[in-house]
Amino acid sequence: MDEKIAAAGKGVLVEMVKLAQKQEMQGSQGGWKDFLNFYDKKFGAALSDPTRRSTDVLVSFLKTFSQEDDLKVFDKLMQCHSNRNDVKQFKKNSPDIESPEQRLVRLTLEHPQYTLYYSLPSHEEEWLVMKLSKRTKVMRSTSMVAVDCEMVLCEDGTEALVKVCVVDRNLQVKLNELVNPNKAVVDYRTEITGLTAKDLDGVTCSVVDIQKSMKKLLSHGTILVGHSLNNDLQALKIDHARVIDTALIFEYGSEPNYRRPSLNNLCKSVLGYEVRNKGAPHNCLDDACAAMKLVLAKIERGLDNAIPLVHEGVVAKIDMAKLLLHRIPINVPIEELHKIIPGNFTVEIKSNKKARGEKYSALAIFKNQQEADQAFENVNGNQEKDSLGLPQKLVSFELSTGVIGSLYVRKMAHDDPLGQAPLRKRSFQVEGASDESKKLKTDQINGEPEDSKSGSNNCDGHVKEIERLKQELTQRDQEISNLNKIIIALTRKQGL
């Protein structure tokens, strides 16, 4: 292990030290700050930022760990980095033998938002990290399977896997299994998952069983395909480097687009039809097949061809009577939304409440546009604009149950009718408008507006700053979510 640590790059070492801090891990000389006080008599823990420390200092600290559990955590982290680095280096080392499939893998890994979405907690004990062989035969493999998962909300505030579907490139079903969540479920999301408690009666298959099946399917360099695949990997608790994410591989003409499209709308643009009709129940197998079809279509039509932009027209009048409520914490019941948002409205849960993280979205439907506009004005919160320039407000709240959180309330169109022009130049309608979406993200709902917009999208510096701020917001959301889970658990434990 010492040799592996010494050979690791500084970026990997920094991440390992930060993980040790976060997990409060201690080596033979204590934690990170204890080590610095002992190792560096001049600055000590006053200079505790790992990025500002030399490689020698980072390596020396990591070598103080000898416990098997600690070494396993570090080994997993280094394996994940090694896998991704090997995939990226393959083109440089073998530029003449990169297949279309491998290029799509590389495009996924090189996407500006890849790090944001694929920072998975794969160091945790229950995670399976697929080892990627450096053999050319493995790296050249064009074998692909596509996956889609279903999740339910559990009593402890976490989410559990209940169904997995996998198909190969010929759309032959390789896996179609129900999974026992092994914990109390409070919301099966039947309107989306199509599952009830009765469907899971007698089911004995576990996440570990699914991991074993997936390990066989992904052996020998098989590529894993999916739409917003990071959510499926999170559900499966699997880290795999050779992935193709259909939400990241399509370009939309010359216009910059930093939001991931819904699977339904992407299929409508690329394949010419929707995955499902509006209001139809979600089908796990259909989504897995759709993701595979998108990849095959991308390969067939040419990897460099962008989706042509089309005019979609202005926002429909009926949609002007709605407000989009997004980034709603999953522990906020639907009925509580009426206590947070003023006005007389009905709530329509968007189909992306699929338990793919800590948030969901909904539509507040009013009698007319005037009532919707008035409700937006009455909402307490600072008004800003999303990434498309649509007006939205960040609303903070505290429920009678003691739950504290925030959500965004967004209009469906610009206040200025002239401001709707940019919306007509979309190649398809992204999620966060009126169409149903595919799934809820771990950190951000598919196609939901970004939390803020800074400067011009044409300025690379501003774009990078936005991405950095988004990542910080995601981390803060996760910290708040974890604290809420701890509070819920302690409350139940004490019988309050």
C-alpha cells in the first residue's frame, strides 16, 4: 500500500487526506491536524489545507495508517482514480484504435459536469468498485449494457433500490429483478415506479445480489450505458469507469447548454418518439432500452453531428397558470407545500420524483395566470433568475414538524414577453418546464433550472465560476441532508 500511495498523483493524495478528515480517520500520529502539529513545528495545523501542502507531507500522513479498514478505503479511492485515468489515457496511448463506443465513454468523462455528478461515495464499505484491466483488449471492448433503476423512500429518510433492469445492445433483457429494500418504506412512489408493497412480498433479492450480477455483466471491459447514469450507480452502489451517460453526450448546436435533458424529450428529438405518453406510468425496462437506442443512434448518425435546433413556440397559455416548485427536500410532504406557497392551487408531482437523491419537483397549478403571478409576488424570498433567465425565488421555511429547508419557486415564462425568444431556439424542451422528466438527480433534478446565473454564458471564466459555486451548493445540500437524517434518527431513537 505504501508504494501505491507514493506513486499516486497529488490530486488523488489531496482527496485521500480530505476523506480522512471527513471520516475523522486517525493514523499512528492521530488525525490530519494532529499529524501536522507533530510533523511541521513551524506552521503546524495553521496550514491545514491539503492542497497547499507538498506531496511529501501528504504521503507521510497517509503512511501513518495501518488499520485494514482504513487501507481498504484508500485502496478503493485510488482504484477509482486509476480506472478513470486509464480510460482518459487510452486515446493518447492508442489514438488510432479508439472505437465510437470508447469515444462516447471519453466524452462522458470529459464533460464539464462529469465531476459534479460522478463524485460518488464509492469509498464506503458497501460499494463495489469495478477494477479496470489495463489490457488493450479490455479497453477496446465495444460490448455495452444499459441500466435503469427504481427507488423508494424509506422511513429513515434514505432511499432504497427496489427494481433493476439491464439490456444489451440488441435490447435483449439481461437483468429484470425486484429488490428487497430491507427497511421500512414510507413512500413507494407508485404513481412513478408502478410498485406497491404487495409487489415486494416474498422478494429476497438484495443489493449485494444485484451487485454480483452486475459484476458479471460488466466484466471484461463492458461499457455501462444509462440516462443520468450517476443516479443508477448511486442506487446500485457501484463505481464503474467505462460509462456512457446519454444526458451528457449530445450537443445542441452552437448554443451553450449546461442542463441535462429529460430522457423523454431527448428520445423525442433523436429517435422521433417519446419513451411514454404523458401521464403513463414509468417503465424501468423501457428506459433502459431507450438509453441504449440513443447511444446506437448517436453512433449510427455520427458522433460529431449536433441535434438541430427547432422552433418550439411560446409557452402555452395553460402553463402560464403554473409555478414550478423545484429542489424540494424529499422529507417535505406534498400537502405541506400549501403552507409554504401562498394561494389556492393544486399540486402535480413531476414524474422525476423517482427517489434519485434528496430533492423532487412539483407544479403548483392555479386557476389562471393572474393568480399564479400574484402567488409568485407574495412569496417571501429574493428574486433572481435561473440559467434561462426565468424569474425564480429561493424560499426558506420551517414546518410544524421542525423540518427546516428551502426550495425554489419559478415562473414558467419571462415577465417580459420579448424575453421568451430564447426559449424558441431549444432543440427540445428541457425538464423543469411542463414535460415529464425521467429521474431525480442526486445533486440536481434533470433539467431543473440552475440555482443561479452569473454573467454571460459566453464567458468561459464565468461558466467555470458557476460550476464551482454549483458544486459548493451541492456539497452544502448534502451536509444539510445528512444533518436532517441524523436528527430524524435521534428523534425516533429517543421516542420523541
